[in-house]
Amino acid sequence: MTKASTAYVAWMKAGMDMCMLGAEAGTVMALRIARIAAGGSAGAAEAELMVTEKVCAAIELQTRLMTGALGVTPLGATQGTLKHYRRKVSANNRRLSRPRKGS
């Protein structure tokens, strides 16, 4: 495989990872909306957690970018960013998909 075709494959994989992140995030958004719409203390806690997690995830990513932990190439930064957010979204999906206590 040539260097150009290897790069093409890596960018295509990043594109697919981006599509998967979008699909996974959509699932988390639906689960969060349902929990928040149900109201009560669980809904309020979820809304607060959502905002807190988003701010923390953005700060973590900025720190990784500024320290070079995401790599020095555009592809490396893209892959690192997608990995960072997919891990966060996956954790939320697992947490929100579990039955709540008392339900």
C-alpha cells in the first residue's frame, strides 16, 4: 500500500468514527431527554451532570491538544478527539441504558 493510500484509509476510518460518534451521541441525547423530561430529582441531576460533563470533556480535550497528547498531525488530532468523545459518549450510553433503581 502506498503512503497516499494508507493516509486515505486512515482518513476514511476517521470519517466512519465520526459517523459512529454522531449515531451514538443521538442515542445518548434521546436517553437524556427522556430522563430530564421525566422530571423530579433524577431529571434535575441529569441536566446538571450533562452540563458538567460537557464542560469537563472540553477542558480535558483542550489540555490534551495544548500538551501535544493528541499528536502533531491533523489526522492524529482528529483521531484523538474522536477517541476522547466516543469514550465519553459510550460511558453515558452504558449508564443511561441501565435500569434505574426504584423503576
